[in-house]
Amino acid sequence: MKMRMCAGLLVMLCLAVLDASGARVDTLMVRSMKMNTEVKVVVVVPDRAINKEKCPVLYLLHGYGGNTSTWLNIKPELPDMADREGIMVVCPDGQNSWYWDSPVRPESQYETFVAKELVNYIDTHYPSVRDRSGRAIAGLSMGGQGSMWLSIRHKDVFGAGGSMSGGLDIRPFPENWDMKKQLGEKTQYPERWDDYAVINQLDRIANDDLRLIIDCGTDDFFLEVNRNFHNELLRRGIAHDFIVRPGAHNSTYWNNAIDYQWLFFTKFFKKL
């Protein structure tokens, strides 16, 4: 009888230890001074960070119509991955902003929010690696465009960027996904649409400025613009990983794609 009680107590103690460890998922409201509003943000905090050890941070951006829960829904095991590698994951709500500072909507200034205000908040409130060598940014679809836009334009903040099925040239899609709400009509502002196409931002970087990974499915409507982006990087001599695999523009593809990108960023952070 005593042996059974001791065994039962041991199991309870083991379960308590397991419950006390592992990644924590925080849901926050982060103030944006530029937009004069609060933005919902989810932070996956690995056990190492809970124990005050400095951890690298991967900012993960959702696509059009998504929110802070998108990545956790696509990849439920993300907290386990974060805990295993000691990587903090930050998922902001980017609305349908395309992660630009909109020239026509002062209430939609998500480039400033993510690259400056949110990074500053995370670095102030969590034990993050406060250097570009400890920051990467990635995303899917609209978020893939956003991650390239932000990493290229803020290479002093992010050391690596990744795109999964990203809209890396917006100009073939002037009537889609509310982009004209952010930029104005393409027919009226063609130069603006040129300026906000991330493929036209590549003159901001040179080889070895950023670690880049680009991933797109063979049945994705963004495949051509991804190949064009890849070819332009090649033409400029900018090293990058480019992956094309069978798949479409959907959660099944992104559930797989994040594994490739996670490995890429894990290796990037290993030098810390």
C-alpha cells in the first residue's frame, strides 16, 4: 500500500514539474504611439526566457484576413518548437495593412509599429537578444511580403528574413486584398505602387547584409512573382535560399513550410 502511495505521489510530482515548464503563451496589448492605438500581440515565451536567459526572437507575420492566432492555429506545436530551441516567437496583429506605413491611412502604420515600436517593447519587457543577430522576421502571403519589406528596409533591426508564399510584387494584383485601400488606386498612383513593391527595394541591400529564405508552392498564384524575386536576387549576387515544393496557397503548405524556415532561423541563431 505504501509503495502504491509513493508511486502515485511520484507521478503527481512529475506532472507538476511538466506543468511548470515549457513555453508560455502571452497575449498582450501593445501601445502604438504613431497610430494612437493598442495592437494585440501574442508572444510565445520559451522556458529559457521564463528563467531570465536571453533568447533570440522570431517575429512571425500573418497573411491577409489573419490575426495573432493564425500561426498557432496553423502550427499548434509552435510552443514546443520554441521551447526546444529557446527561441521566442512574436505574432502581432497586422490587420490587412500589408505591413506598410500607409501613405493614405494614418491609422495604418504597421511598418513603424513592427520594426520599431514592437521590437522596442519586446526588448524592454522580455529577456531578448537585443541585436539584429538575435532577430529574424518571417511570414506567409501578405506577411511574407511584410517580412521581406521590413527586413530589407530595417536591416539594422533584423538579421534574417523569410517569406512563405509571399506577395513579393504587388503590381500584378491591383484589385486584390485591399491593397488599394492602403496605397490608393494603381491607375492613379502607379509610381507609388512601384515604390511599395518589395522587389523594388532590393537596391537597399548587398550580399551578406541579410540571411534570406524564400519558399513558395508550385500551385501558388504568387509563384511567378517569387521566381522573379529569386532571379533578381541572383542577378544582384545576393545569396539566399529559394525553395519551390508541391503545394498551394493554404495552411497545409504553410504547416510544412514553417519547418524549413524554422531550421533556417535556428541555424542563423546558433552563432549567438
